[in-house]
Amino acid sequence: MRTSKLHNPVLGSLVLLVVCTTAAVAQPAKESVLYAFGTNGRTNDGSNPNGALIFDSAGNIYGTTASGGTNCTQNSLRCGTLFELSPSSEGGWSETVLYSFCQSGYPNCVDGAVPQAGLLIDSSGNLYGTTSAGGTGPCTGFGGSINGCGTVFELLPSSGGTWNHSVLYSFGGQVEGDGETPTYAQLTSDATGSLYGTTPSGGVTNRGIVYQLIPPEAPGGTWTEVVIHNFCQNNCSDDGDAPWGGVTLDNAGNLYGTTETGGKDGSWGVLYELSPNSNGSWTETVLFNFTQKHGGVSESGVAIDAAGNLYGTLSSGGLKDCGAYYCGGVFKVSPSMGREESFLFDGKDGGGPIAGVVISGNAAYGTTTSGAGTVFRIQGRTETVLYTFCARSHCADGGIPSPGALTQNSGRLYGTTGNGGRYNGGVVFEITP
């Protein structure tokens, strides 16, 4: 087994330490809407962006919408697009729809539908992502469709500014016990070009999997899926259950992620590590069991800082009630220090974070979803609310930040909201701290 400085098998028995943090509610940041979806009440340009944004080397932004597109019927919520935002010399941004998916639930929706995760870009500018419906495989778990259980796709730029879409893998039935309905989990890749991701259902237990897609030896060949972990195989208290967030790869080849439920403290989820073995198998280690009191139920991916600390969000748990659920928080696991720290939201400073965090220097940035949502910074023991979104419908600044984590570029933060905006189809926003 390859190990890294993150690997510490005693983490599962560590005592949870809640940090006494202070919250600063001043809003020094400026929010700018780069693009509002649903132009003039139409959805051809996409609607309801959910995933994280990515930049290419020229400064263009790429993302997904879970609905809209040219193949959707009016007001349909089950299609989706891949889009590009390009900066103009006048200072604005223009949108180009790179691909419109078919309508989920319709026969022959083989190219996939409803992309809810962000995209991955490689050094050649090729884009990779997932859809949560469509494809050729029938679903047997929750959230699926008899007309498709989701796909992994590739989008390649070609001459003349066009893009070519191809399905690399359709979930549901191609491999015994493969996954179903990938949702918010953004793909990651290794040096060989293999792709890694999660599905919250499917697998031999229907409790979700972590998978690897291995590229073909020759261009145009078939990609091979390998299920590297099935969750809840023996007892869910010894393992996680339902991984909604993606996995993060460290320099030694280990993968890290979270689950929404499972673990020793009821159903509050775990932080896990998967380490590759020399025979091609993988070993799972539960690094931490989340709790109701100190925050649990993680739907986010994991961020790793320069010191090897792991960060993510907990959408529920804690001591404060945010209305429909407890407020949740942000966790930091420090293997070298032998402890876990949590910042817990109290409702006044936000609550219910679903997206993960982005690390910049000694600060963590993220979003919450309670009310209309916030953008926050946690630095040391202090949280600062950088921006609070408008709680009314059709607010120009957007509402309810999406499950995709913020993206940092040139010292600014970028993200999406699933609704709100001038046309109430969601927005792409920029935060200048």
C-alpha cells in the first residue's frame, strides 16, 4: 500500500475538538453577476447551474446547467447544458452553449441528461463530466430512470469553434455492481489519465461506490470502469453510506472523500481514505466518524491544503436550529496534530453548507444555503460573511448557492446559484473580497 503523510489509522478514535470561533457579519466583498440564465424567459441558454466552475488558460469559464437547453420542452427541468463564458474587451461576458443534452425520461436519451457536477479540464483543453440521468443503462436504485442511469462524457474542441461530445461510460448494468446516478461529484484524474468519481447509489449493496475509469490504450477505444470500493458491504456503522461528493487525489495516489450517512454515530457520515495496493485492489480507512452534536451529514468533496490538512462541509448537525434542520459547519482534520476541528454555524452567519470549500493561503472559502445563502471566509478562528444573497424571488444577485464549490482565480471567487437572477434561472457570480 502506498501511504502519505495524511494516512493515520488512529484518526477514527480521535476526540472531536470544537473550536471557539467568532463570526464577523460585515460584508466587505463586492458581488458581480457575470451571467443570468433564462434570458428573456427562455431556457435555451440553460437554467439552474449546479456544479463548480472551471477556467482555461485563456480566462474562459466552463460549467453545467441541470435544466434548459435547446432539446427541452418549455419549463422542463430534466435536460441541461454545457456552457462557456468568455470575457469581452468591453468588460462583459458572453455565453456560448457548447452542448445541449436530451430530455431525461424520453426514449433513446443515450447521450445523458441533467448534469449536476462541475467539469474537469485537461492540459489539452478537453472537458470531462457526468450526467445524473440518461445513457443506456437502466437504473434499479433511487433517483434513476428506466431510460438511463447517468453517464461519464467527454467534450473535445475541434476546428471552427465546435465541440464534439461522446459518452465514455453509461452507468447501470454494464458491469455487475456498478454505480448509478452520479450527481454532485466532480471528477478527478491521475497522471495516467484515469478518471475517478462516486455515485451515491448502485453497487453490490446499492449504497454507492467509488469508481475508476481507465482510458483505452489507443484513441477511440473503450474506457474500462473498475469499482474500487462498494460502501456498506458488512455493516454501515463500520463504513460510509451514500457518497455524494467526489474524491480528491493526493500526491501519493490516495483518495479522500466523505459520505452523507453511515459511521459509528448513527447516520452522520464519515471521512474516508482509499489507498491503492500493489495487486490493484484498494483499502478503505475511515479517518473520522462525524456526529450530530459536532456536525455531520457531508455532501461535499474534500480540499487538501499545503500542510496535508483535510477540509469539507457538514450540512447538518450542531447545536443550533436553522429551521428545517440543524445548521451544520465546516470541518478540518489535522493528522499531524491528532485532532479534528469544526466551525459550527448558528443561523445568523449562515447554515446548511452543501458545497465544499476552497483553500487559499490560511483561509477557507465556501457557501451556505439557509435563507438565500451566503459566501463566507474562515481564517484562523474567525468567520467573516463576505456576502449574503437576496431572499426574494427574481433578485438580480441570485439565490441559493449551488452544490458546486467556489472557484478561485486571480484573487477572486466564482460560483453559481441555482435560482434567482434577472430571469430566475440562476446566475454565475464573482466575489471580490
